[in-house]
Amino acid sequence: MDVVRSQTFLWFLPLLVAASVLLNSYRKKRVHGLPLPPGPGFWHAVKGLVTMDSSAPWLLFAEWHKQYGPLVYTDIAQSLLITNSESIARELLEKRSSKYSSRPETRSFDLYGWGWTTVVLPYNDRWRQHRRFYMHGFRPDVAVQWLPFQIQKARALLLNLLTSPMDHELHVSTFTASTVLSVTYGYNTASHDDPLVEIVNQAMVLLVRGSEFSKIIFFTMFPFLQYLPTWLPGLSFYRDAQASRKFSRIMLDAPFEHVKKSMADGKAQVSLVSEILSQLEEDGGPYDGEEVVKEVATSGFAAGFETTASYLMAFFLAMTMHHSIQERAQAEIDTVVGKGRLPDFDDRPSLPYVEALLRELMRWHQVVPFGVGHAVTEDDVYDGVFIPKNTIVMVNIWAIAHDESKYPDPHKFNPSRFLTPEGKLNDDDMYIIFGFGRRICPGRHLAVASLWAAIVSILAAFDIRKAKDEKGNDIEIAPIFTPGATSRPVPFPCKITPRSAETEHLVRIEA
């Protein structure tokens, strides 16, 4: 955390300490004679959390892993267990999913009006209702029906990039919003200045701002923070909460009402919501009112929008920094697809390097570096240590993806690490970024397909280069990312140009 942010928390550190000591004095740990997992003591943990770099909190936990091992435990008014081991994550969250599938309370999400979203719901009947609806439209065998929509939106992205390449971040947001709105609601966005897309953008900015890891962790461990006066130093984020609640309500209602009206008029496009409503009408329910359908649709939309947009901005950053990798991917596309058309999903099996590039993108930068915490619903014992009920379990996905023993030179962007010596894809699909066990992201197949459609289309049509300064020299850039529950590159300059007159013509006629 930078100095200013550190100071805003340090002023009430004594209050945090006093409250934590009081709570800990009443906490009863039933250890059954077994030790708790290793980890920092109270003061060490408090100091680390308060002074950590909020733009990269996973680095603090990576340091703890070096000191204490792959399983780190601490308790500061809330027991927290962090692992940087994929095998341990799978053992706990998948093989013992009956104990590890719930979620901790999410006070920051509640404050910002997003406590209903699927990803933070506890493991209860409401969540099961959500999950059933997702399976209706996002299973692999069903998700293929959305591929034409994804290619169509990727073509529109190319035309927008051709028209105003300097606005590439805006065009990425439009692409992701229009793709997910089309799949989820059958809503066709305007190519520019769509009112619903504008609402979505504002809502996502507020949500990301309110979901910085430091806010989540402090609200979770110190719930009394939500009751402090908003005028106190360090609590200015409350000012966004009321606006965020307003936008989240609009996102729940507006696109859903569009679907209902379109269905009543007989003009509804195939979408997740229209299919769910049609099925419910045929079955006569049961479901807990329209609100559940709204929650499912908006949850899927919000998750798909922010993560896809963030990965695409990371793609632009990586290609700006690594021209030779871009050229190799383009050469593969030219060989397989030729120059007389743009690629589509039929070409995907024949483009292993493009697929490897996508996997490396997901490994190199994690949009959700910690995933979402799991709450332990029963006492458990693992490898001789005791894990208390109500412990929050977090997976340091960043650390797993940057494990030097598995990924040599892990900070280097190198798609070839996902290829065999024969040039075929290996078995590492990097789907760990979507979580583990019963809480794995239900829209992961849709998300990866959207990413692939955009990436392969951009590579086929455009060259991405470093921007030039007024003297004609390259403007050097460094990979700097925003803090938050989701992370994306901070704005950076780049130059996007058509690869040739022929590709420019293709974009115009196929978009």
C-alpha cells in the first residue's frame, strides 16, 4: 500500500488491535490436541495487512508462504487460511467440498449493493437455485449455441478499433458488455454510446473501487468498520456506496424488463433469460419469484464483463511489450486461415500457439489473484493440523501461477511453456483461475470462448506496437495493475494499425 493509504489505516490501528484482542480472548479453539497451521502471530499479521501494497497484496502472502510453507494460518478477529499449493487447494476445496463450499460474509459487497451476486452467496438453497439456472445455459454442450454471437461481437470490436484505435479501452468494454448482454438478455447494443453499456461501465467502476482487497479483508476481519462515521479519515469509500447500490438495482431491473417486453411482443432473441423464463412458464415454477432470475442474470453478466475486459486489456499490454510473440501468433493464423477471411471457431483446433498465448495470458496476469474466499462450515483436520470452523480459506492463485518450479522465469510472458516439443498443447489449461470445487465459475467456458474470439480476431487484423513520443521514440511501458477484487492494467499508450490494406478491407466487409 502506498504511504497515503497506509496512513489512513494506521490512525485507527490501536482500535483494531483492541477490538481484535477482545474478540480473540473470547474465541474458543477446539484443537483436539492438534496444532493450528503455521503462520504469523497477531502483531506480525496486523503490521503486514496494514502496511501491505494494496495493488499487490498477494506479494505479502507469498512472503508468508516462504516463511511458513504452503499453508499459512493467521487469526486477527477472523481466522484466515491461505494456500499457494494447487494440490492442497484441490484436496480441501474439491475432495472435501462438503466442508469448504460456503462463502464468508461479504460486508463490503453488501454495502455496495452486490450482496446478492452468485459468487458471494453462502452455500445454501438460494445459491443452489442460482447454480441450476447457470447450468441451463452455460454447460459446455449448451454454451456452443452462443459462439455465433461471440464471433459477431468480435467483428464489431475490430470495426471500432479500425475507426478509433486510441479508444481501445472503451471498445474493449463495449465488446465485453455487448457480448454478455446479447448472450444473457438478447440485448443488441449500439456500436457507440449505448445507454445500458454506460450504466454498466459506471456500475463496474464503483464495484471495482469498492472491492479492493484491503477493503474486503478489513471489513471481514473488523466488521465494526461499517458503523464508523463516514467523515473519518480513510473512510471516503462510503461516498461511492449509495451510487453503487443505485446502479446495481438498475442492472438488476432494466435488461430483465427488456427481455420480458420482447417476449410479450414476440420479438425476443434467444438468450439465457428468455430460455429460463420460457422453461419456468412451461414448468409452472418452482422458483422464488423473478428476483432470483434477475440475480442470476446480473451476477453472470457482471462477472463476465469485468473479467473478460480486464484480460483483454492485459492482452493489449502483453502484445505491446512482446512484438515477436505477436508476430509468431499472426504467422500461425496466416498459415491456417489465409488472408482472404477472418478466423472463426472452426479454426481453433488448428491454432495451438494462439491457444497457448491465451493460456499464458491467464497465467501471466490474474484478474482475480485470490479467487473468492471459501468459508469452512465444519471443523477439519488436514495433514496433522486443525482447521477451525468459520475459517476463511483463500487460494493465492497468483503464487501458483508464478511458481518457479512449474513455470521457470515466471514473470516472463512466454506462450511456449504451454506447448510440447512437438508444438502441441500440453495438459495445463490454466482453469485454476476460475476457482475450485463446487464454487468454480459456471461461465468459464463462455468467458474463455469470448476471450479467444477477440484475441484471434485482433491478431488477424491488427498490429499492436508501442506508441511514439513527439521525437519519434518508443514510449516504454511497464506492467502496472489496479488494485481490487479484480485487477487490470492501468491505462497505457499503444499504437494499433491494420496489418495491411487487405485486412482493413476484410474488417469493413465482415464486421
